[in-house]
Amino acid sequence: MSTFLEPADPAPTAAERLHIAGLHSPSDAVLSVRDLNVSFNSENGAVHAVRGVNFDLMPGKTLGIVGESGSGKSVTSLAIMGLLPATAEISGSVRLKGRELLGLSDKAMCAYRGNDIAMVFQDPLSSLTPVYTVGTQITEALTIHNPGMSKAAKETRAVELLAMVGIPSPRNRLRAFPHEFSGGMRQRVMIAIAIANNPRVLIADEPTTALDVTIQAQVLEVLHTAQEETGAAVVMITHDLGVVAGIADDIMVMYAGKPVETGSVDDIYYDPRMPYTMGLLGAVPRVDVAEKSSLVPIDGIPPNLLHTPTGCSFAPRCPLVTDACLDGEPALSPVPGTGYHQAACIKSASLGGDVDVHEIFSAPPVPVSRFDLIPRGDRSTVLELKDVRKHFPLTKGALLKRRIGTVKAVDGLSFDIREGECFSIVGESGSGKTTTLLEIMEFHKDQDGEVIIGGISNKQAADAKTKSAMRREMQMVFQDPTGALDPRFTVYEVLAEPLQNAGMDKRAIKKRIMELMNLVGLQPDHVNRFPNQFSGGQRQRVGIARALAVNPKLVVLDEPVSALDVSVQAGVINLLDKLRAELGLSYLMVAHDLSVVRHISNRVAVMYLGKIVEIGEVDRVFDNPRHPYTRALLSAIPVPDPQFERTRERIILQGDLPSPLDAPKGCNFATRCPVFAALPAAKQEHCLTLEPPLEAVQPSAAVEILEAGPVPTPDQQFACFFPDGELDEHMLVVHETAEPHAP
Amino acid sequence: MIRYLAKRGITYVFMIFLTTSAGYFLAVSSLKPALLEQERIPRPTPEQVANSMRLKGLDPDLSPWERYVEWLTGIMTRWDWGRSPNGAFINAEFGDRVWISTRLFLASIVLTLVIGVALGVYSAARQYKFQDRVITSYSYLAYIVPAPIAYFLVQLGAININETVGERIFFVTGISTPGMQPGWAQFVDMVAHYAVPTIAITLVGWGSYQIAQRQYLLDNVNADFVRTARAKGLTRNQAITRHALRVSFIPVAQSIAFTIPAIFAGGFFAEKIFAWPGVGSWSIDAISLQDVNAATATLAYGSVIFALGAILADFATTLVDPRVRVQ
């Protein structure tokens, strides 16, 4: 069990009294951090990135550090590793097995780095040196700390490490270069390098943020194995409350450079006492919950770390703020009646029990659209795709090109979107989601397949007039709000442009812009500001306002919240929900975050290698997935619920998304399918030769008897021959060993 | 690799043929050596001029197309690049000139590269420190100062040394002293001739490599993979030299491969100022002397050298960057 200490305080706290009594001495801790402070000098003054971090990490345990961007979690980890630039001012104490690390020279620090304490970084694509083989980079880690090791021994160890992190045919892969590996494989290599010398402490800084959800599940599994093999203590840094729920023993929530709540994982998830933690937990949509309630938005933005806060740093965003909150920054103090659960809030004692976070943060009521009452079949269609295909020829040769294959990016897609409905497309990167959007936006008569937008077909889109009529029906919101807004346009100009194109006069434009600003929750007097004067969430609101300017019926949302922090994301999702209800909009959304998809969509399509493998009403698909891929995808999503995560059975898919070039003849998914792997050979043959068609789920006989007569077929279709087949047990993982945490 | 080279080679031969042919047409229709001949004293009659031109294969009465066919046939069948208006044979002249240029630039190119890249690394490792500021400021100065002025300054310096010592140690112009006996004395004479141009060209040249190498390395010192290397237990300097340096050398290697040939073909100022009559000065002279064949020959040489540079750059890139595949 690990402990958190507050900074030196005149009156000894419960934890300190325990230390004094020798009940648990910090010498047990493999890593112990005391009053860690980091500040950087900038042109505007000192930025206090980390302010007073304390923790003890016990051997073999996992500490999760959770926070949004700018909360100081990465800086903390780099300070421990001694990897901050020389200009950073660091104070406090970092002890590794009792030895002080702060103040060591770069050279002296090298004895520990990569040996006793190792690190896995966020972006696997740029974290490996592109010009050296994977083998060279692994052996380098061995050579540095074991100069006497023989060449053969090093190679054997490198092969062993690669096998441990699950890289197939490791001996041959030693000679591969990083660019020959996928992102997930590179992250495995990073883990192999980190555990090469059996470290006592492994720091993982957002190790899965850049990866697809199925690959994330694989990598988390590898980290788990690595921890078991080496017995290392792990510091897991993440912004995703789901990722740490299942693997952490303790959690530290950071805000504005300071830990604001610490405790065991159950304390934090089930009994949060700091309004910020409560808000964060309420801001995350859950993939496993169908009940529709609005997300908890946390207004405002994190404070500027240039100024030392005079009160609670969360006070400006806290709905419970009182004058007492502004009087000095509250220190972490034990929550009464608990073990080592601490919160930095003067009201922590009163926040326990049945406090409803939705009430505290005054989450908006669930908006109801006028279309919700009309059956889907009676609403008019705003977008229809009929057998849309996009095949890219793969050619070879510079002068005379030969076609050596075809990439079927989108392969026979058909679906429709009705008025007032949100339809989402999900899938891993490379599954053809973005190509689908591009095909819809392209709207050209030579396209393969038919796209009908608001009754206008692409087959009649011969002239610019039809196209511009289509553009008024459909608008787009992009993933990166910063990149999507011209930095030299004021918000007014951004919003006026589509209106001018529509031929509106000046006065009408001005009126419409004020309307739009109100609609998306921005202050109308901010219209003369430039995009860089807004925060990320506000910029996305500007992006939404621009899309809505011409009153479209359909808005295409391309990963609308993936670039935003959790607390800001909730506000934007609520806004999208509200707009759909109030304006009767339809959405076509592409997203990789299935929790967000479940929260805002009515219908969903799961894509795999350019094809829809399952489509239907969102609750049906999520609660009763039929296609093995949908099942795997859903089981890979971490849920911010520690109990659930610990006992949950996961399907871990093997390998990466195959290259579309090698797409098998029969079912695309056969190469990774957990059902296929367990099928008898005769049935496997069936999967490999025939392509499963999309077929509706048949209502079971039992239901028909109950309803006394035929019931309408449910809105769910899937493409699989053996949806009820058994799953291959090698792909199933349950961590039942994780015991519940007593406080 | 062989197949790749063959393919690239064929493409470049075709391109060289096109540029050279286009150059010939341009030269033959704008350069009129006969007019220059006419200015001679005693003034020859137009018939005499035309006759002398015809004998050298430069008949001004033929159409450009006819002269092109004749010139091309000469090259294709006898590898004869024609003659100059003064009667010299291009083939003979050309060999001498290329050899002179090569000798003039070879040593300084090697020095420029080594010094430039080394100083780039040195200054990047000490970014914004005193050494970096001095070196980088010098490089920018060398960038700004026109090459001829820098060459003159070096010459003046050498003359100053000679005067201070009171003996002629350095020759500031010329290739060698005529009539030297082979042996030690000739070697000393060669070094004395070599020193000044080599130093001058090197001093002016390394700046661009230093700036490029420093910039590319700085782009990489804070790269994620350098951080990974440090997390393994390398010191910052070890991580930079082992990991960042090679990556940062990729673009530099490419630019080196492209610039070497350019220097061989176009060191006009250096050749003029140090009086080494190489290819660069010849190409300028050819134009002022209305010499169609010489101008075309130097153009062809430039194209060949450029093609070599492009292939060399590809080579260099594949050598240092495993991500580039040759197919």
C-alpha cells in the first residue's frame, strides 16, 4: 500500500504520525517524492508547472497520475527522470530506494536511468531513432548498463524481450527498422527497451493515447505482463480515467500543477471529495451505460501558471465556490473517516455520500428533439448512400505505371440518415471512416455509387449551382479546431464568409452572427477576436457556429471532440446535443471514442476495412453486439469503474489492422477474428471463401411467443456467419487476481 | 541497385541530350563569331571570314538545323565536339580545363565539408553560447560577403605575409612556376600555389554547411528519440552524437551531393581571380568570344555533372537513411 503525504506541516497529520510511530516507514517505498516543485522561466516570468507533489510508490504497485493537459503530470515524470532542460528550476526531493536523485549531474543520473528507473513515452512513432534497427536500440539499453555482457547474450536477451512484449518472430524482427513497425508494435518495442534491465520503477507517460482502442488494449496488456515479469512499480500518467481504473492501485489527481486529490483507486472513483475530480468523473461518457443523462460540463479553463494562486486554483471554475475558498490555497488534507484518502478542498467532508454531481455542476437537462416522437420510418431522409465505393489503385514504376493491387478504402457502403438523428461511424484508423466522409463531401457525378444529400443526387451534380445547393444542406466541423480556423480571420470574418457566399446583405449577416454566437454559447462581443485568443473548446464552438451559419440540415462531425480535454469535451458534447434538439439537425459523426459515440448517437455503423460489419440502433449494437469485431471493440474500451474493470473479460485482438492490400477473399475480419480461430476447419473454410452479407438480426422465437405474433425486425444488421460461435480462449483475458482494495 | 542506376542513367542521358541540343540551338542562333572576325586588323573580306569559318566547321551560311546535324554527327561518330573560332580543338582544350578545375577545387571541397559539418555540430552542442555566436556569425558574414571580395582579401593577406617575411612564400595567382625540375622543389612550388586559393575557397565555403548542419541538428536535439536514448541511460551529449547526429546528417548529405558538382562546373570567380584557367572561366570566355562549340560543351559538362550529383544525392540518402528504399 502506498501513501501520500502533504508538504511539511507544523501539526503532524495522521499519515505522518504513522511514520513517526514507525508503522510504515518511507524506506519501504521504492520511489518517494517529497514537495517536488518545478518552474520554468519564460519571457513573461516564472511558470510554476509543478507545485508540491508528494507520493510514495511501493514495490510492484501502480500509481495513476490523472490530469488534463497543462496539469503538470508529464513535467513531474520528467523531473523524476532528470530529463527536464537545464533551465528548469527543480526543488524538493526524489528518492529512489532511499537515494536522492535530485541534484545529480546528467552523468550520475545515467547510472539510474534505464536501469533502476525507466520510462515509456507517449508517441511511439517519434520515440524510436529512425536510422537504427530495433535490435540495435534494444541492445544499446543493455550495453549501457552491462558493459561486460557478451554480444550473443545481448542478442538472446533482446529476442527474449521482444517475445515478452508479444512481437511475432522476434529473432527476425531484430533487424527491422522502426518504420517497418506499426504504432502499436513500436510502443511494444519501447516497453521492451524500458524493461530491458528489470527496472524497479517504470514510468509510462500516456503510453496509449496515440493508439487505436484495440491496440490500446493490447499495449495495456503488455504493460501488465511487463510489470508482472519485472515486479516493477509503475507510475501511469494519463488523462483518461478509464485507462487507469483497471490497473492502478492508487490515484493522484493533478490540477494546475498541484495534486488536488489522492487516494486508493476506489476512493477516487466511488467517493471523490474534490469538486474537480467529481466533475472529471461526470464529464466522461460511459460506453456501458444506456441511460441518457447530460454530461457534467466544467466551465472555464485551467488557470495560468504564471501567477501563484491566492486561493484554491479550481475556485474560478468551481460551482461550490465561497469566499472562504479564495482565502489561501487549501492543502491536501485527509478526508475524515477514510484511510489515506486526501483532498485539497475545504468542503471535502461535506461532499461524501449521495451528492449528485449533475446537480452541483448544474448539468443541463437532456434536450428533447421534436423528431424524437416521430417513428424513424416517417421522417424524411437527409442523406443516403447507395453502394458507394472508393478504390485506390496501387501502382508501381515511375514512367510506366503498372497496377499491382487495389486498396479498397470504401467498399460498397449503403446507409441513410433521417431528420433529427445522429448517425456515427466507428472503427480503427484505416477502416475507411475518413474516406467515407471525403466521398460524401466530394459529391461528383463520376463517383462509384450514389450519394443523395437533401434530395439532390451526386449523379445530377453537373453544375456548380447544384453543388452549392448541396453545400447549404450539409456543413462540416473538423477535428482540429486550431487548424480549421484561419488565424488571420476574426471570428466575425470566419462566420461572415459562408453567409456572404450565400448572398446575404451586410445587416442580415451581422444579425445572424450575433444569433450564432449566442447559439453556441460564446459572448457576442468576442466577434472581433482572433482564434488564438480563444481556448480549444471555444474554438471548436466557433467551428460549430461556422458550420451552422447557413442553416444546414446535416452537419458532418469529423472527430469533433478528440482534440479537447475531458472537462471541455463535455461542454461541446452537450452543446451538440442541444443544437440537434433545438434546430432539428442531423449529424453524421466519425469518432474513435466509442463512449462519446454512444452518448450522442441514435444509430451507429461499425466499419472494418472499408465495409460496414454491423449497423443499427446504438443501444442495440452496444448492449447486444453480434459481430465479433464489434464485441472486441467494445470490450477494449476502458470504463472509469475500477470494480467493473477488474472483473471484466476482455477480447484482445491479435495483431494490427491488416493492410487493405492483403484483404482476404471471404470475410475481411477472419485474420483477427476470435470466433474464427475457435471454429472447426469446415466452418473456417466457409468464412474464408464466402463474404458474409449484412443481415438483420431476427427476433428470437421466445420474444415472438411473448408478443403473440410477429414483432417488427429490430434495427440492427451485422455481417457474420457464426455470431454465436465460441471465442478463442487465447484472446480472452481476465485479471481476476486483482483483489479489491481495502482502505 | 544496378537496375535502379541503369534506369536513372537512361533518364539522365535523355535529359542531357535535350539540354545540350537546346543549348546548341540557342548558341548557334545568337553567337556570331564571324562578326568578331570582321573586326580584325587588317580587316578581312567577308568571303575570307566565311571561308575560314567553313574550314573550322562553323559555316555561318548554313541553317542552324544543318549545323546541328553536322555537329551531332561529329559527336556521335567521332566524339568530336568541334573547334573554336581561333582554330583550337574543343576536345583537347576541354580535357585540360576540367583537370585544372578539379585540381583547384578538390582539396577545398573536402576541407569545406569537414570543417563546415564539424563546426555545425560543435556550435549546435553549444547553442547560444559564446563559441556558437562567434562561429555562426562568421558563417553568416561569409554568406553575405561576395566571393570575389573575400578572395581578394585572402590574397592581400597572403601578400602581407610575404612582405612581412620578406620572401615570397605564397603565390597568389597561377598554377605553377614554369620550368621547375620534378622533385622536392616542384612539390614546394605546388603547395605554395595551392595554399592561397584553397584557403580562400574553404573560408568562404564552409559557412553554408555550418549553418545547415547546426540547424538540422538543433531540430533533432530535442526530438523524442533523443529523449528515449537519454531515458536508456545515455548522457545528453552521448544521446545527441549517437542518435541525433546521424538523423540530422540526412538532409546535409543530400545537399552536399548536389553542391559538389556545381562547384566543379562553376567556380568562375575563383578561376579568374587566382588565374587558374578552368571550366568556369572557359564557359564565360566562350560566350564573349562567340564560341558556339565551347559554350555548348561547357553546358553539356554542366548537365552531366548535375546528373551525377543527383545520382550521388540519391546514393547518399539511401546510405544514411534506411527508410529510403531503392527500387
